[in-house]
Amino acid sequence: MTQELEEEQGEFEAGHGVFTLERTGLVERVLDGWRDMRASTRRLLREKPSEGRLIFYVLASDMVFFISWSLKTMVAPAAGTEPLMSTDKIGLLMVGALMLRTAAMYVFSLIVFLSAKATGGTGSFKETRAGVFWGAFVSAPFGLAAAILSVGLGSVSPTFPFLSQEWVALPVYWLGLIPFVWYVSAGVAEAHKFRMTSPTFMVMSVVALGLTVVTLLFGAKDMLG
């Protein structure tokens, strides 16, 4: 057993010098995920995480999602994004973040699992959930950073009116989607033993881009009309 642990530690250390068994703190593991998401996911899968642990990851990302959107709404919402959400819907957003978003993540994981299996993936549904939920958790700080950026733009929009235009404000709202797609793609690629992450990332990016464009078109319908 000791030899196996030493071999595992050596494998992690061979990458970036940070994946050691002593780095068990959650913050340290997130930093490891930022450095090498596939190696971080591989370590998680070897630990055979319980369903409760996976739910913790997705619930934590749900809370960051709630905080991010609350910041955009209550602190300094940009004029172009105000129609998307108002302060009287904060309670509804929290319920949606903790319940509906969690359920949506399970459905999303199932779709990803079936798609990966159809293209030669070898991971199980639980391993897919681990990759997706861990990717959502690792990328959550970037979503919060995007929210802070959006708040910053909203606070200076009276001085620089063009920042309140929908074509500027709305893309910033969805900026955190990029790292989400990347880290989830890397987690899924590792869970299914795909040799490269790029194909998974490209497919998810196309889907995410399509959803974002639809959202932007709905949000900009008054401007286009």
C-alpha cells in the first residue's frame, strides 16, 4: 500500500510539482485544478468520492452562482441587463440556484454521459458526474470574478454611457461561462479517458455559444427592433 501511494504521489508530482498527497485542503485542490484540471480530476476519481461529496461540490457552485447574480442585481446592475432580473426575485433565484440548478446539473451530466459513451467514452455515470460537478466547483470563482467585473462596469456606466449598452453589458454577464465550459470539459475528458480535451471543449463551446446567442438576441430584441 505504501508503495502504491508513493507511486501515485510521484505521478502527480511529475506534472506540475503540486499534486502531492499532502495537499488535501479544498483551496489547494482548487488551485491544483486550475493548474491541471485533468490531473486533479484523476486524483478525485481515484479517491472514489461519495455522492454526498459530489453534491457538496455542486451545491457550493450553486451558492457562488447565487451570490454572483445577486451582486449583479443588487449592487450595481448595468442598465442593459436590468430586465433579466429584479431585486424582488432574489428569493426565487436562491431557490432556483439550490434546487433547479442542482437538478439541471444532474440532467446535464446524464446528457454528457450518454454523448461521451456514444463517442467511445469509458467512464461511468458517477465518474461523469464527478468530472462535471468538480469542474463546476473549480470554475465557480471565475463566475464570481465576472460578476464583480459586471458590477464594476455598472458602477461607472453613468460616466461612460456606452458601457450600459446591451452589446457590452450582456456578454460580461456570461463571461464566467468560458472557464466553466473548459474545466467541465477537462473533467469529462479525464473521466472518459479521452486522449484530448479540445474536442470535448469544442462541442460544449458550440452548445454554450448557441444558448448565449439566443439569450443575447432575446435581451437585445428591443434594440434591434
